[in-house]
Amino acid sequence: MGVVNVTPDSFSDGGRYLDARAAIGHGEQLAADGAAILDVGGESTRPGADPVTEEEELRRVVPVVEGLAGVARVSIDTSKARVAAAALDAGAGYVNDVTAFRGDPDLAGLVAERGVDCCLMHMLGTPRTMQQDPRYDDVVSEVKAFLEQRLAYAVGEGVAEERVMLDPGIGFGKTVEHNLELIRRLDEIVALGRPVVFGVSRKSFLGKLTGRDVGERAVATAAANVLALERGASIFRVHDVPETVDALTVAAATLTDRWPATSPRTTTTTT
Ligand code: HH2
């Protein structure tokens, strides 16, 4: 899953693709690099981010979804039902909600009615406050219980269980140690039985571990994604698609139960 942020303030690429043409061109490149899904977002969820209005979010994302709908599968990264509805009308087929249907009472019903796939993510607090001293007794058990409960809520609202994917929300109300523990024990989240989405890309704990700036975290991102694959994650949300595709292709080929696996960029193997 390649990230297409149509925002002025995203933590790693804010402002680069605010213009619809630039965002579409970027999405096309990510698809050419091997992304099967393009996740289009018009509101930053970085720590401390200010919410944007519905009108502004619609203005940012709808032309980009339209432009990318024929290029790859398009996901809309939003917690607002009106934005999701407009994006689905424009050709998106997947709703990625970082609030796990807690942000807008109408979003679960919309996903149910349209019969599309969705991702429900764990977050402690809100983007404004989530990194202010997050605490858990056992981060993995608590994230798992939350996701189980949100899955039950979605099903109760009419969403087919097989349409739901779950995400531990790396970096959303978590310290470095919380993130590492979630990666170490990701198999416990996978045990919920739904495909797991893993979004580690360029996040600040990778910078804390490596000392690297945000644009220099592709290798760190790939390392974490390889471990997540080994523990059973299914979808990898990243900014650095070529590096991630290479890392996951080699890792998947090495994990014998997932062989044969070839890169989406290659059709033949010569060595
Ligand atoms: N992370 C971000 C945004 N959306 N969705 C899912 N399912 N999982 C994630 O880990 C996730 C997400 C944050 O990354 P980014 O979009 O690059 O930054 P920003 O929120 O500042 O736009």
C-alpha cells in the first residue's frame, strides 16, 4: 500500500503533493514501483496535527482519487463518512479509518452499504494528544482487545467480517518501546484472524532508533516490514515502495510457506 498524502502538513512529505496533478503523478509512480493499493489521504494524523474541514478534505482528495482510480486499487484514508462516500463515488474501493469507526457515526453504515473493504486501526487518544505520555499495562493485549471490540462493532453495524482488516496503529499513542513490543508480538494481533495492515513507514521511533531524518528511513522501514511479514502481516503501508517491495520479495521468498513470491516489478528471474 503506497501512501499518497494530499496535505500541507504530513510528517514526512507534507506539501509535496498538495497539487492534484503532483499527487496523481506520485501515485502513478508508486503503482509502477509495485504498490497494489494507493492510500489517498487529505488530513494529516501526525502527532499534534490540526483537524481539517470536510470541505477542504473533499477538495483535496476527490480529484486525486478520480485520477488514480484506473491506475491501482484506491483506498481513502479518512474518518469522515461524507469524504469516504465521495471517494467511493470517485472510484475508491477501500476505506482506511484511523479512528476505527469512532470518528463518525455514519462511516460503518456507509462501508456496510457499499460492501467495500476497510481497515480499522488502534489509536490511544487523538492525534492532538496521543503522544503525551501514552501508558498501557500490556500494550499488545490492550491493542488486541480494542481491535476485537471494533471488529465486533463493525460487524454489528452490518459490515461483513471478511471485509475488515485490522491495524495495531504503530506510532498512534505509543512510545518507542510500545511500538517495538507490538512488532515483536504482532503474531498475537494476527491471531484475531483478520488480515493485518502494518504502517511503520518513516515513523519517528525509527528516527529515534537510527538517528536518521525522516527522508532517510527507508531501510529502517524495510527492516520493520520484513519482521512484520514474518509474523503474519498482510498489507504494508509505506512511502518508499521500491525499497519495501525488494525487501518483502526476498523475505517472502525466504519464508518457504510463501514461496513462490516474485517482485511485482519482475516477471523473470535470471540469477
Ligand atoms: N499511519 C498514518 C496515516 N494513516 N493508516 C493506517 N491504517 N495505518 C497507519 O499506520 C497510518 C495510517 C501516518 O502516516 P502518514 O500518512 O505518512 O502521515 P500523516 O498522518 O502526517 O499524513
